[in-house]
Amino acid sequence: MDSDKSGPGRRADPLTAGHRDEVLVEAARRTLRALGASAVAVYLPVPAEPLLGAAVAAIEPLGIGLLERLSINDDIYPSTTSYRTGKTAVAHSIDVLAKHPGLAAFAPYPLTIASAPLEAPGKRFGTISAYWPGVFREVRPAELDQLAAAGRDVARELAPLAAAGVSMEAGEVPLVAPVRDTRDAVGEDAARVADMSPFLYHVQQIAFRLSRASSLEDVACEVSRRVVTGFMARSTVITTLKNGRLRVVGAAGCSQAFLRQLERLHQNTALPEELAMAERRQLYFGPADRRTRERAEAEGQEGDAERQVWMVSPLLAGSQVFGTCSISFADDGRCFAAERAALSSLTPILGHTFERIRANDASQSLARKLQEMLLPRMLPSVPGLACTSRYVHTGGGLELGGDWYDLIRLPTGEVTAVIGDVQGHSTAATVVMGQLRSAVRAYATDGAGPATLLRRTNRLLVELNTELFATCCCAWLDPETGLMRVATAGHPPPLIRTGSGSYRDIQPNVGPPLGIDADYDYSDVSVSLEPGALLAFYTDGFLNAGPGHALSPGVIDAALAASDGQLEAIADEVVRRTTGSPPAADDAALLLLRYEEPAERARHYVRRLEIPRRDLQGVQRARWFLHTSLAEWNLSALDDEAQLLLSEIVTNALVHADSDVDLRLRRYPDYLRVEVRDSDPHPAINVGTPGEAQAEGGRGVMIVSTLASAWGNSPSGRGKTVWFELAL
């Protein structure tokens, strides 16, 4: 073992960190042999966290049950108990699993654990812990004394190193050593078994962590970190196969030229990764093989990057190939049998993890597409009323939420705002949500007021016999007069903030949820709104976000302060403050309305143009529409700049969204606002995106970002709104 090597996260310089690790490894080996344990680990504090971390470990093949991170405040672990009290402590894995059942993957068989502090005069560095397999093994007093003596001996050796400035903190990944240095192993077979123990340990740790990984990037990060540090590898690169081409999802120690070459690969080339996929087996390339030259970052002396061996494996799950995993080691004349065996154990785990993540991504994409199809494509344009919406998904796979919202423009000029939530988080809830939304829209268009609308929808849900109930809040609003009527069925009423900053407590009669009592007679309450009033309709995903995150007047006020009063920015801030971290336990829907002024007065300052998809004259019509509107508003001075920005975002919508486009112009006293809405939920190409994204669409968004006084991408129903503002 080269004890001078240290992995990422070790904060001292390589020589002194290596010296410390050599002391700890030899102490762990010595203690393991003396006590007949299967593993001995030395724990040190983790930087800036209340944790102990395994710094080094000596293990037998069955010694893989140790944990790498332990909360100092958790009294179930003997290591942390010993660290806090300065005394020896003993526990059984059954006791630990009773409190933390999720750790069973680390200890698939019973273990007994004993710990002692690393104590020197005036200093406690950490703990040393021994692990024995077996059911309720009794740790004898003499063994505890031996362990305590080992802790004192290690502390005495660490004290001068700590005084010299050597770090006494655990790294990200422990240095794991076999019981014997291979140079001291007796017989070839014993050396081979000893060599495999650290690799088996790290493969088991990777397998546990990958079972919880949710993205290919998470997988690549964990594997690269563990392989480079734990396997003492020089380089690693993990790719995924997509549409016949490889895509790099994670790499360490590789040259940028090599990574670019990998991503340009097509199938049927002769490079190692393509050969491994074609032959469906692990391939080994020695340091003299020209096919693996110029892959690693140059390091040390000239040619050092080429004195490496490479192992390249396909990632398989059944008969399907999902990508490749390539690892290199410095060539020191070994046969690398243990490393090749470890990679053979690791790649099936990676292949099945890739398969699981891709399947989850596909099912989640399907679920979200279905749910988005049941939500409004875009909200209507109503003179005197600004509106926006947000839908926050929190479920995974095919678990769908039953939250919905709608804003319905009535033939008489009024609007009906609706928000609701069907019980449960399933496809059945989503189907019922779609039925209710259609019914509510039909009843509202037919002239039903809020109370009548809830009564009719309630009877419908009871008659559907779905065994599900739903909450719903319905509001009817006349933009000409500001009069609003609100009724609610088991749902929170909207938050209403006046233009002066106070909140209205409308106290509606909250009836039972829909689908419970077919004969319940819902009622509504009237409210008079003044211009500037802000209304927030929301589902309980915003209430269940945890302490300090629930939607409240304080959150609305903070969002207003952080957004300069822009409605789209207010919605983004509300979502960020309520559903960011920790994530909400349920989907969340938000509908924001701002009553700006009576509709008759507002009509002069709000203009709308619809452009059909694939309209070859759409951009030209949009430019003429803007030109004539600005002339009527005496804003012709903005014409050139506004025309340029409008052309870019309308072209982006028609070319990339492939949908109908809804153009809206709003003139305010101190700025002009232009909104372009389409049915594609993906945001416009981000500014500064490298490579192909800097093509036509990317440059267009960059122009908007440069010239507009404000702009943004905002989700809106099933699509999005790209907007910009110009100061007058």
C-alpha cells in the first residue's frame, strides 16, 4: 500500500496526511489481529459538522458492516458515545437497526461493536471501534481494556502530528486497508483475499448509495469519488448511451480532449468504449496500448499520464447496454486482478441503476405530460386583471397529484377563478381532477355563480361514485366594478392583499369537501376590491411545506419586496420560499390575480394578438401590431427597440415551441410590458449556454437580456410566458 496517497477531502499536505494515515492503519491492523475482530475503524471529527467520520479502516472480507458517518448527538452508536464520554462503549447491530432500520444494507448479518476514545492528555482526537460478526457476542472486560489501551497508544502517536499542524479531521472517503500488507501475506491465495477486502467494502458502499440515487449525474459523482479515493485510481469516466451516441455523465482525472472525443463517438468505432459495448465484456488495455493514449490529465513528469492501465466495461442490464465505465490505474507492474474483479462487481450495479433511473425518468415524464395536459394551456387575457400561475410537482414515477386551477373568461365579461385539490396522489386523483375541471368550466360558462357551481359539482362527484373527495375554492369577479363573490368547499379562501398592504379577512362559510354530502347547500360571500389588490389562490401543498415555509401574508409581503411588484417574479418568489428546501410533501398549485383597474379604462392599455402555429407571416404581423399599438399610445420612440426584442421572442416561440402564440401588450404609467405565451413548458434557451445553444435562439434571448429593462421565463399553465419590459 502506498500510504502517502490521499484522496479528495484530505486537507493536509500529502506527506503529513500520509504519515497520519500510516499511523492509523497500522494501529487498526494491530488492534484487529489482537482482538480477532472482522474490522477496526478509526473515527475522527468531520469538518464543520457535528459528525464523526471513518478516517481509516482495516477489514477482513466480512468486515464491511461499518458506517462512515455518525452523528455525535446520536447515543445509539458506541463510537459517538465513547467520543462524548471518554469511556469505552458496546452495542449490537440489532440495537442500532432498531433506531435506524435503513442501515440494514450496511450490516446484512449481526455485528457486535465496541469503541474506545483516542485520548491523550488534554485532547480527545476521536475513537477506535472494533466489529465482530455474530449474534450477541460478549465483549470481555480484558478485550475492552485492550481496546482502550490501543486508543491511548494511537492518541500518543497522533499528539505530535497534531502539534505540527497535521489535520485530525476525517476525509470524504475512508482509507480502507486489508488486514495485512500484501508484502507480509503468507501464500499467494492469502494475499489475493487480503487484496479484495477494501474493494469489496467500497463496492458495497457504492451499491447502498446508488439505491437512493435519483439522477445519472448523482451516480457518476458518487462512483467517481469513491473509485478515485477508495480504489486509488488515477482516472475514471462514466458514459450513458443515448440515441446511438455516448454522453459523459461524470469524469475525474481525464483530459478535456478525451472527453470531447467520447461525446463525438458514433457506434461501430474502434475506440475502447465502443469495443467494450460491442463485445459486451470488460476489456483491459496496458500502458503501451495506443488506443488509450492522451486520455488522462498530464501529471508529474513528462509522459506520466501515459504510464497507466485502463479497464473499460459496458454497463449492462439484461440484454440492454446503458453506457460504459472506464477506470485507469498507475502502472506499477501489478496484474491488477483485484481491481478487475472489483470493476466486474461494480458494473452490473451501475447498469441496473442506470436502467432504474431511466425507467423512473420515463414514467415521471409521462405522468407530468398527462397532468400538464389536464391543466389550462394558458390563462386568458382580461382587461384590468393581470394573472399568472405555478404548478410545483413533488411526486415521482406515475404518482400524480390531483391539484388544479383555472381562470375562465365568461361571455358577459366577468371571470371565474377556481382552485382545487382531489384527495390522494395517484392516477385516479388526476383523472377525477380532469373531470371536475371540465365540469366546473361548463357550469361557469353556463352562468353559475360560485355557490351554485359548487353545489352542482358536488352532486356530480357524488354521482360519479369515485370514492374520492375534493376541496375547491371558487371566486366570481367583475373586472369593471371590482365586485367579487367567493365560495369554498373545504378549501382555504384566497389571501387578499390590498393596494395599501393590509389583508382582507373575508370569512367565507367553508362548506364540506365535494363528494361527501350530495345535498349540502353552499353559500358565497361578497367582497369589493380596489385597484392594486393582489389575490393568491393556492392548494395545501403550500401549507404543508413545513415550519417557516407555509404560504402566509408574511411570505406574500417578502415576495413583493423581492420582486419590485412584478407579478411573474412574485409567483417565482412564493414558490422559492415555500417549496424549495425541504421539499413539500404534496404537489402545489398557485393562481395569482392582480386587479389593476376597471376593465373599461384598462381596455385602452391592453392589446392582444393570436398567432397560429406555423404562421409564416406571424412575426411580420406581430411587428405591425406592436407598431400600431405604440403609435396609438404615443410611444413611437420605443418602436425600434421593442420591434427587435419582439421579433426575437416571437420567432423563438414559433420555431421552438411549435404551438399557437398569444401576444399581449400592456402599457403602464412608467413601462411597457410585452408577453409572448406558448404551449411548450420548456424555458427559452438560457443566456450563456455553451455550444449549440448559442445558435439562433440563444442569441435571441441574449439580445432580450441585454436591451430589456427586465425580462423572464415564467411557466404558465401547460406552457410558458416569455416577457420583457421597457422603461418609458
